[in-house]
Amino acid sequence: MTARIIDGNAIGKAIREELGAEVADLKARGVTPGLTVVIVGDDPASQVYVRMKGRAADELGMKSETIRLPVTVSEPDVLALVDRLNADPMVHGILVQSPLPRPLNFDRVVNRLAPAKDVDGFHPVNVGLVVRGDPAAFRPCTPAGVIELLVRSGVDPRGRHAVVVGRSMIVGRPVANMLLQDVPGGNATVTVCHTKTADLTRYTREADILVVAAGRPEVVGGAMIKPGAVVIDVGVNRVDDPNREKGYRLVGDVAFAEAKEVASAITPVPGGVGPMTIAMLMKNTVQAARQARAA
């Protein structure tokens, strides 16, 4: 068998088209959703991500602002900026691009955000509300994108065994929680694996749905996948490739060539989860604007 490709580009485009109608409706009511992204330093990957987020917001007709701070900025200055954005009624969503250069503390900066503007879903208040299943909470963008990929590609986790490889607060733990919840895209029986899991293959081979967010290139091979499983590859890794113009290529945490011969459906890298992360950020920002208007 050759797996069906779950196309994150196409699904993300469909979500953005739906959001376009919501943005137009809000603007007709006098509210233009506003997203402000704060980036510190000149990390090349972060610069690319920030440009993509700004472009997506502009295309939807949202108010988009990127604030670029030098790597030498002090933490008190960053916190003061967050306070100003929290108080600005024209800003509905705030995203602080990670990683922050040392000695800045990402947790302290995120914890300063107003939870109602934390469209990345990292503030402890939003983390707790997501665990409770509160629909007003902002779900972290990448895990929310994983759930949308499953739902919109016709994969129902209900009653199925989902195995999540990775336990980070950014992807692994929140996506496991979402898969557990009694909502569309949930109701799975969930196992979480991590670096201290003994015999990882034992668990991945039992997965009807396998979500891999290990942060290691091609760590899950074809022999580790149950025939017919649905595989969601969250990883994006650069590996050296002298045959490529840039000297590298992007691969996921799953060995795609092997896995697609075993799985029933699989996300590619790039073009799988990545586009969904930005689509869900836009969705969270529109939600923030809608909730601010209703408050």
C-alpha cells in the first residue's frame, strides 16, 4: 500500500478562506482583527516564520504589525512592551516569537501576556482552560493544527489508539490532551511516549494514529508503524545534503519514504503540519477579536 497524503497546504488554505469571511464580517461591524508579533534578535528561521505569519494576516485583511527588537534588549523593556500591547484595544493577538535569546526568559515574558491576547496558547491560564476543554481558550497552534488535519481529512480518533511521541509543552502534551477530550477530533485512547520510554517500537506499532513530535530527524522508521496507521509528522529538521543548492534538505521526525509504504495516510514534510500552524494562529486571532467585541 502507498499512503494517502494529508495535504496541509490545501487544508490550511481552506481554513484561511473560511477565516476571510469571518474577518470581513467583523470589519463590517467595526472590528479589524489585529495581530502583533514581537521578535528579538536575528535568528534566520524565526525571521522566516515571522514573515510568513505577517503575510498570512495581511492576506486576510487583518491588521498586522511586527515589532523587531535588538538582541541586546533588556527583559524589563520587553515586559514593558508587552504591557503596552496588552493595553492597546487595537491589538487582539500578541505572539512572542521563540526562541528568545539569552538572558531573556521566555516563560516570564509569556506569563506577562494578557490571556485574552495570548493567541499562541502558551499562557498558564490558557493551558489550564484547554485542559478543561473550555471553548473560549486559545489552543496552541501546532497541536490544534494536528487535530484539524485529522478532522478535515476524515480521520475520526473516536475509540482509536493514538500514540504521541514527544511530551513537550508546545506539542506533545497539548495534542495528547486534545485527543482525549470528548469533542470532534477527540475521544481517542492516548499513550504518550518520550525519551525515557523503553522499547518505543512496542508502542508505535500499536498506534492507529501516530503523532510524532520527537525533535529528531527520521527517528520513526517504517518498521515502527502499524500497517494502515495514520501518521502525523510534526517534525521539521535540516539535514545536510550536498546535492541541494542550499546544502541541506528538510525532513520530518518520520522516515517518510519507508512510512508511506506502511501507513494508510501520512503528512509530508514540508507541506503537512507546518501550514496548519499558521492557519490556526490566524484562527486564534480572529477568535480573540470576536471575543473582545463580545466582552
